[in-house]
Amino acid sequence: MATAKKTTAAPAKKAAAKPAAAAKPAAKKAAAPAKAAAPKATAAAKKPAAARKPNAAFMKEMTPSATLAAVVGAKPLPRTEVTKKVWDYIKAQNLQDAANRRMINADDKLKAVFGGKAQVSMFEMTKLISDHLK
């Protein structure tokens, strides 16, 4: 066992000496670009963040059809508000499918909006609602 320790210890010393010598110049090279990159990052951080503007197409008030007005009201509303009001109606009437929450079971009012379909997906719902907005 004593000989095994001597043979493993000798190469370890040589291997340890080489990376230490190689690591010092590499550290200097890595430190120099980091200093140059630091002022760029602080300059970008100093710029004020621009306020996000809503898309004008979504904010334009649309008039709902008579069938959609039975659910959301006859007052002109933006598309986003129409979708919110339809979802409020769906949740109030408990019309989401219990097994698959992405599916909406239509009652009489929504069946007229959905073109007679008894069940639609939430993604298809927005398309069908847009047909009822002018």
C-alpha cells in the first residue's frame, strides 16, 4: 500500500502545478473583458423603461349583435371587455365542462352566439364572438 500512495501522490503534484500556472494568466484575460462589459451593462440599466402602450385595435369599442348583447349588454365595448364579460357569464352560470375546463357548455343564450353548437373550446369561443362584433 505504501508504494501505491507514492505513485499516485507524485503525478498529483505535477498535475496540480500545471493547472495553477495556467489558471493565473487565464484569470487575468477573463477579468479584462468583464471590466469592459460592466460599463455597457450599467449604461443600459440607466435608461428608463418605456411604458407599454395597449394596441389600439383591441381598445376600439365594438357594438355587439343582438344575440351577444343578451350576454354582455348592448353598450359598445372593446374586444377585451367583451371577452371578460363572456367569461364572467360563463363562470356565473357554471358553464365550463367539469372534466375538461377548456370546453364551454353553452346554455340557450350562448348557443345562439356559438352558432347552435352545444359545446365549444375556449379558443374557438373568441373566434365565434368576433363574428358578433361590428
